[in-house]
Amino acid sequence: MENRVTHRKMVFGVILLAIFIGFPAGAIGASKESKKSKPPEKKEVKAKAEVSELAKITSAVRPSLRKLTEDWGDQAWVTGAFKAESLPSAKEPKLPSSSEGALKDFLAAARVGTSFARGEIEDEKTLNGLVQMLQWSLVQTRLKAAAGDSAWVQENLGDWLKFAADFPYEESTLVGLKVASVLRALIFDELEQMEALTAAGDPKKETAEKIAESWVLWTQRLRAPWPIDRVILSESRRILPAPLQGLGAQTANQLQKNPYQTADSILNKLSGGKAEAANFLRQMWTDQDLSQMKTEITRLHRLQLRWAYNLLQSKAGKLPQTILEVAKAAGFDRVPVNYQSGKAWELSELGPSESTKID
């Protein structure tokens, strides 16, 4: 059981590595030895046939990430273009038509909240292809942002963020949760750089105000969920023996009420929670995971507040005077907490954009 947890932690490490250098062969997944069994009875054969037929129907209804990334192909050069400090020139390689089609189909499915086939994201080629598709989208985002096409940028990144928001619920695995977080981190990096470039506004006041207003409305719709309760419940049922699944359900229930606590702190209060067999649950939601979630929420709030700050500045022709008016312009009822400081946001913290980190 602990080996399975270790495997999932390794998968996340490979995800992070893939962003910069791609996947080493055989990094994810392991072959499983087939078990010898006696010939199946007729009832078993019939049941397996029914399950197989159900799988076909499910596959037909849900698009396959594996198939989309196979159509995309291995476009390793995309990572180099993504990492480049300058915008791509006309001499840069072009995507094959099959890759363009795969990306277009993926974004169209993500836009309407389509549920993808489950269990495919742990395949290294599928994950690598998904990261490459996002990297290419971000390269195109830079070009469109430089050309002043905010509408295209918002639609494209909105599709990716919607996928990242929906995917953890549909996949309901620890790996799916981590993948969504990594995708959002890449997008937030891009948005922070973009906001810093455009924060000065357009020379024309009316245009600057219109652009800032569109970004305020866009950021208000963003979601960055961490459904750890759902993930723990699902993973417990899938991996833990029956006697321990109750602990998983109780842990998930407490996290649904308050996700700002570790699984360890919850288990220490539960009967049987200190048993060694519960280590699987304990490793699923740690202080490090909490810090990562808080970092992401802080980055999202900062983007929302910064664009509201820009909008108020464009409208009044002067800097906002209070953090409360900025927070309300961003759609908050009150000033949100900055998890970096542990206190409510202050105007002085809304300087030039940079990645927000939790120590």
C-alpha cells in the first residue's frame, strides 16, 4: 500500500520535471504480473462481456485524452519555444495539421465541460502530450497578448482553466489533483507576466478602461478547486482494505468541512487513526500540500485584485485609496486573506506582479 503512495508521489515529481525537460522513458507506470487463475465459468464470461460492452459505451461518450495526445504526437520542440525568452519568429517550426486538430478538439471539449475518459493521465505519453499542448497554447497566448487581442487570450486560457477546474472532480485521484495544480501554476505564471506588461494601460483612457474591465470580469469567473475530500474518498475505496475505508470516509468528511488541516491532524483524533495502516491517508494531504493550495489561492486573489486595481486607476485617473474598494471592485464582499502574510491584503502588496510563494 505504501508503495502505491510512493508511486503517486513519484508521478507528481515527474510531472514537474516534464514541464522543463520532458519525460524519461518508463517514468510512470509499472508492469503488473498476470495472475494465474482457473478457467472462468460461463457466468463470469458473461459478466466480463457486459463490463467490456459498458466500457466501450463509456469510451464512446467520453473523449480520450490518450487518443488526443496520440494525434498531437511528440512535439518536443514546443518545450524549447515555451522556454524561450523572446517571441517565436516566422521561421519557427509549425505544428502539423494533426497536432492543430488535436489541440482544437481538446479545447472545444474543455470549453463545454466534457468529461474525459478516466485513468489515462498516469500514462507518461498522455501526460507529456497534455503538457506540450498547454505550452504551445501559452506560446500563442504571448503572441496574441503582444498584438493586444485580449479576447482570444481570455477564451484560450479560460478553456484550459476550466479543464483544470473540472478534471480533479472527474478523475478523483491524487495524480489528477496534482496535474490540475501544475497546469494552473503554468497559466498563472503567464497571466502574472501579462498583467505586469499591460498594467500601465493603453494611452487611450477609454481603451485602457475597457481592457481592465474585461479582465476583472474574466478573473471573477475563475475557479481553482482542490477537491481533496472527494479524492481521498475515491482513493480510499480503490486502494484501502474494507476495514480502513471508514477512516477514509471520516477524513474526507472533515476535509469537506475544513480543507485547511492536514490528514494527519484529523486521523490523530479518530479511533484507529494512529495505526500504521492509516499512513496511506496521512500522506495524501500534508503541510506541503496545504502550502501549495494556499500559494495557488493567493496567486489567484492577487490577479483578481491587480486587475480591479488597474480598472479603478483607469476610471479615476489616480491610484485607489483603500484596499476595500479594490476588493469590492474585484467581486469580494470583504478583503480576502493573503496566505503569504496570514493577514488581509493591503494596498502596498499590490505592486508589480511576481510569483507569490509561501515559505
